[in-house]
Amino acid sequence: RHRSVVIVGAGPAGLTVGNILRAAGVDCLVLETETRGFIERRPRAGVIEEWAVRGLERRGLARDLLERAEPHTACEFRFDGERHRFSYGELTGGHHWVYPQPLLVTDLVREYVDVRGGTARFGVRGVRLYGLDGDRPSVSYVCPDTGQREVVTCDYVAGCDGARGVTRACVTPGRVRVARHDYGIGWLALLAEAPPSADCVLFGCHPDGFAGQMPRSPEVTRYYLQCPPGDDPANWPHERVWAELRRRLEVAGAAPLTEGPLIEKRVLDMHDYVTEPMVSGRLFLAGDAAHLVAPIAAKGLNLALHDAFLLGDALVARLTGGDGGGLAGYSAACLRRVWDYQEFSQWLSELYHGTAAGDPFRAGTTLARLRRLFTSPTAAAAFAEQYLGTAARY
Ligand code: RFL
């Protein structure tokens, strides 16, 4: 069997590429290790930038999102025992959208499979890629129903299988460089079955460690607590989590935190990588498969969508009009935004974690950086631009 494009991974990147291809009548196959039910419920990101929502909308993929997502126009820093509201909406007229990733994935799968008639195989095992340097690569996988290995030839492979996928390892050795950065910091990522404690994102920059709150829905709220990397979530029973969140987030004049049962508790080690170029022969990497950005600045999903728009459009131009310019420029066009967001995440990491580094000098410079956001309009404008992802033309 032959397909124009085989897409490995049904996350936001893979499903967006699939939808763009199907809208142009390009035949493709999506291969996913998990079940459809599982990916529709997997909790992760929730903050989507305005340009990304407009990109989805232009491709007919934002109908439900625009009906149900909440625009957010402010965040609040809490440090030195005080709250400091940062109204980036007032400053720039811009906003973020809060829309939980499982809802976005549910919309994208429905549109791809049920509306645009795309083919997807869920629950596959053992995906392998062959012949990527030739003009007829192939992909094989073990089909869950039969246990048989199936082989599909194709023109292009889209590697959209996330940070733990297999496609990144299939690049031709020596032609691709992976740049890595390790923050040496862990975050305990929590989902609480409780309404948000404040109407906006909270960043607690405390000498005992960072704590954050991100509203997800009226019923569910995400919290983060800085912890040692590799820490065991079992070290964080309910009482300890809420005591630590209160210590790091509660300040004078703010309502107490709204507690609730913790429905997710996992430790994320803060690290980044960037694969350069994001292309090897006929394999094009997109999203977390190509680059991981620690969730410090909530940028990963946005970068995945940016790649997917460029890759989907470039594949359509190549396969329907013979124009290979988009594919030739794909990696460089993605990487400009990737490096910009990586740099912002690194800058923001110091803002979040610097006061807890155990170094009075870093604590001093971090507090100066925090105060500058509220005393210098230029510093505030620069932060707002990067936070919203509107900083540069890429
Ligand atoms: P995904 O979403 O990981 O999807 C990859 C898909 O590939 C499948 N897969 C395979 N399929 C076939 N064969 C294989 N060998 C396979 N191996 C894996 C997987 O099952 C999966 O379905 O990657 P994609 O599409 O690149 O999307 C990236 C985003 O999911 C990710 O960047 C964000 O979730 C990061 N992130 C956040 N990003 C934001 O922009 N804003 C946020 O607020 C935000 N919060 C977060 C986050 C990530 C988190 N975690 C869990 C790392 C919060 C958390 C806790």
C-alpha cells in the first residue's frame, strides 16, 4: 500500500498536519501507539497563543475552541510577600487562550477522522522507518488486531511522535545535531479537582522554590511546585502539597487557595533539546519530536502548532503543485521561533527559580529583574511580547 504521507504520532502536531493534508485531498496515514480514547483524555498543556488560534481558525480547526476557550489577559507574580498583577492585555491589547490540550486533541481527531475522512491506526506497536534518504521511504508497524507487521511506502514521513517517540532516532547519523540544556530543576505537576484560586495565572517566586497556578476550567486547576529533579511523587502526599502551595503562593490581600483532590501528580525534569536541522532525507520532524521546551513558559504546544502549519502547508504545496520551496525552508523557518522561545524560557526560569537558588547574589538579581517588570514600561512591554509570542517576525 502507498500513501503520500505517513504521519507518526497523533498529538497536536501530527493531527494538525493530517487535517491540512486532508483538506487539500492528500492521502495520508496517521500511526499512533495509544488508543483514541486515551489521547482524548491525556492532560497536558492549556495555554494557546492568539496567532496559533488564528492559524487553526484559518484551517477550519478552531470552531469549538473559539466557542469554549477562555481569553486571558493578565498574570500575577507573587514575591516578597506581595502580589503584583501584570495586565498584558491592557498593555498590548493581546491575550492568551486557555483551552485544555485534551479538548484540542479531541477536536482535531474528530475533524481528521470523522469529517475529513482521514485514516488513522491507533494502538500500533513497533513503528520502524526505512529508506529515508531515497525517494520512496517506507514505514512498518505491528497492527494491534492481527499482530502482523504491515508495510506502507510513502513519499514523505512526518515525525510527530513527541519526546519519547522513535522518529528522532531515525535521522542519518552525523547530519543532525541535538543541542541540549538541563535546568537541574524538577517541577511537581499537579491537577486539582477544584476551581481556580485566582482568575489568572499565578507565579510564586519564593525562597523555598517556585509555585504556579494555571486555571484550566471551572472544575480543574493546574498547580506546579518546584522540587528536586527525579523526585518521587509519593514524597508529596495531599497535606504536604497544599501546605507547600500555601507557603509559596499565599500573600497579603489574596484569597486563600481553593483546595481539592489531586487527580494527577507527576515530576517533570526541566530540560530542553533542539534537533538541527529538523529534516533528514524524506523525514520531517515536528513538535516535541524535534524540540522539547520545558513547560516553564507554556510554549511547547504553540511550537508544535507552528511547525505543523508550516509542514502541512509545505507538503500540500509539494504534493499538489510540485513546489518544494516550503519543504526546503521548513527547518530554518521553524527554528527561528524555537530558539526565540527557548531563550525566553531560560530567561523566565531565572525569574521563577533564582530566589530559591540558595545564593544571595542570584536572589538579589532575580528580585531586581522581577521589580523591573513593574517599574520599567520598556521591560514590561518586552516581557509581554515574548509571553504572548508576538515578539518578532520569524
Ligand atoms: P505529543 O502531544 O507528545 O504527541 C505525540 C504523539 O505520538 C505518540 N507516539 C507514537 N506514535 C506512534 N509510534 C511511536 N513510536 C510513538 N511514540 C509516541 C504519542 O502517544 C502521542 O500521542 O507531541 P506534539 O504533537 O509534538 O505536541 C507537543 C505538546 O503536547 C507539548 O509540547 C505540550 O503538551 C507541552 N506543554 C505545554 N505546552 C504549552 O504550549 N502550554 C502549556 O501550558 C503546556 N503545559 C506541557 C504542559 C507539557 C506537559 N507535560 C506532560 C510534559 C504541561 C505538562 C505537564
